Amino acid sequence: MKAKEIILLILIIAVGVTFYHAHTGKIYIDIDDHIFFDHEKFVYEEFQELEPPFPPQLKVINAHGDIEIQGTDEGRITVSFEKTIWRRNEEQAKEIADELKMIIDKDAHQLTISTNRSEFRRRHFRTNFKISLPAGMDIEVNNSYGEVKTVKVGNTNIKNRHGKIIASDIAGELLIENSYKDIEVDNVQSDCQIEGKHADVFVNGVKGKTQVVHQYGKVRLENISQDVKIEGSHSGVYGENLMGSVEVTTSYKKIALFNVGPTKIRARHSPVEVDGAREYVDIEDNYSKVRVDNLQGDLIVDGKNLGVYGKSIVGQKIHITSSYRNVELSEFSGKTTIFLEHGDIVLNPSPLTHPIEVKGKYAGIKFYWPLREKYPFEARAKNGDIKWKLPDEMSSQEEDHMSIVKAFLEEKEKPSIFLTTSYSTIRIEE
């Protein structure tokens, strides 16, 4: 056996032994203190009750542990302090437990709960807090490597460097910062700001504005009353019932929005779906596909290598620029301008309220005529053909490799239709 193979075998055995001992509790892995085998787990718990009056804010400072803060109708604060200690025997653990203390400081502005963790050279322990306090009290939490959960509190600021965050029934503003673990938010009465990465974010029921800065994961927002702004990278975005304006920036992951206000999307390589929007949808994207349905407002799409599909769009303006993919619209109205290179265009408009202008290069155009209506019409195809499939009369001519078809020019008071392309075919059908 070669030396490399022997080393690989030893590593595999070591990893297997490590995971076995971790599962059976015989090993403690601490981010700061490395790996320790044959340590037993010992748990100690102490309680403290604080009587009013209290300052307006509670601050909790912790590391390597869980924090749960619950607002109640009682006028006092109760604290459960749990110490989980890994040592070879109970005598060693008890010695550490006696030295590991909860620290409470109080001034006119803030009540601070922390530990003396920093005094220990070798830690190998976790500290967990369960705190109940008067509902609506403002809180600030600084934690790492553990879960933070808050319920029925006031203005809330949570920084949890490497842990899950759950926040619900927040009677004020909510600020959150974390990474590598999920964030769950429900029922915030004011603004909500979140910064996270390498994890998923779920937010439901925010009365104020919502801002999310995110990388590598999914962002899901539902039932937001005011404006939403998402600044993401490699972030999937799902939004539903977003009543204010929506602004999304992301890349490489899907964006799906349902029942939203005016929407602006700046994406790269991201599929986009918008169903049910008001005022406008403004999209810049590339190398993907966009679908917009049931829009009561303007549509603006600017991209390359971008397929564009839409249905039931009613606005003052529709403007689409793309290349190398298809554009298909049906049941739409508004001043429509489309520029496409190297793709196919299929249009099935509602009765016209504004003119339609389509310019293609190496792009086929199929236009379904609105039934029982006549509009001034002109089509031009350079080095291509025009197929007129309507029963009405039209005029046609050829000049300098250009095919030209005109019809209904006497209908001067109605919106016009102008179609032009090159090296492809224009089809007009019922």
C-alpha cells in the first residue's frame, strides 16, 4: 500500500472515531478550544429574580450558548442560567461551575446580563439563558454559536455571529445580523432590517419597511405592509403580499413575486416570475427568463439572452429590449415598444389603446390581430417575407430587398401598428 493511501486510511478512521464519540457524548468539540475526547457532559442551573423598577432596555452578552427571551404580563424579570460543562469527571466540572458566574449590571438606561467567560483560559462549556421580562421591553442581544429566540418584546437588536434567530411579536423595530443559520421573523410592528448569509431568511407580517442584505441562501417575505428592499447575491427570493414598493437585487437564483406593489428588479442569471403587480414592473436581467402576468401598470424589461413572457398586462407603457431568446406577450395593452435580436416575437394584444412598434434583427414576428378591429398597419422585412393571413385587403411592394405591407391607413384616429425585421418572416394572423 502506498504512503498516500495509508495516510488517507488513517484520516478516514480518525474521522469515523470522532463522529462516533461526538454522537455518544464522549467528545466535546469547541470552536475556540479544539477537540477533546473522553469528556463527560455535566449540567448546572441557577435562577435569579429581579424586581422593578427596571431601565428601558435589557442587554444580554453571551457566547457559545442559547438565549431565549419571553415577554410576559408579569412585572418582574426572571433569569435561568444553565451551564453545560465538559470535563473528565464531576469534581472537575463542579469546580468550573462554581467559578462560572452570571453577571448583572444596572444603570439608568440599561440592564446588562453577561458571564465571566473571558476569565477562563480553557473553556469547554456552554452558557444558556432563559429570561422572562415585562412584555414590550426593549432588548439587545450579542451572542455566537447558539440559538437566539425572542417573543413579545419591544425594539430588538440581535447579533448572533453563528446561530439561528427566531423573533416574533416584536412591538417595535427589529435589527438582526447573523450567518450560517436560518432567521425566522413573525409579526413586527415597525421596521425590520436583516443582514445574513449562507442561510435562509423567512419574514412574515411586518407593519413597517423591510430591508434584507443577504448572500447564498433563500429569502422569503410574506405580508409586508410597506416598502421592501432586498440586496442579495446568489440569493433566491420569494415574496407574497408585499403592499409597498419592492426592490430586489440578486444573481443566479430565482425571483418569484406574487401580489406586490411597484417592483424594480436588478438581476444576473436569475429566472424571474411576477404574478399580480401594481403601478409598474422594471426588470434588468440576462441569460435567463422573465415571466410577468396580471400586471396593472407599466412593464419595462432590459436584458440580453433573456426570454420575456407576459399575459394580462394593462398599463400606459410596455418597453422590452432583449436578444437571442423569445418574446411572447398576450392580452396586453399600452404603448408597446419591442427591440429583439436573434429570437422570435409572438404578440397577441388586446384591442389597442396605444400604438405598437416592434423592431427585430434576425427575428421572426408573429402578430395575432385583435378581432373585429382596424388599425393603421405597416410591416417591413429586409431580406425576409411578410405573410398576411387576414381576409382584409392590403397593399404590398418590394424595394431594395425590402418587403413592405400596409393596411387600414385610412384609420388615422386609431393607434398604429408598425413591425419591422430582417432576415426573417413577419406573420399576421387572426
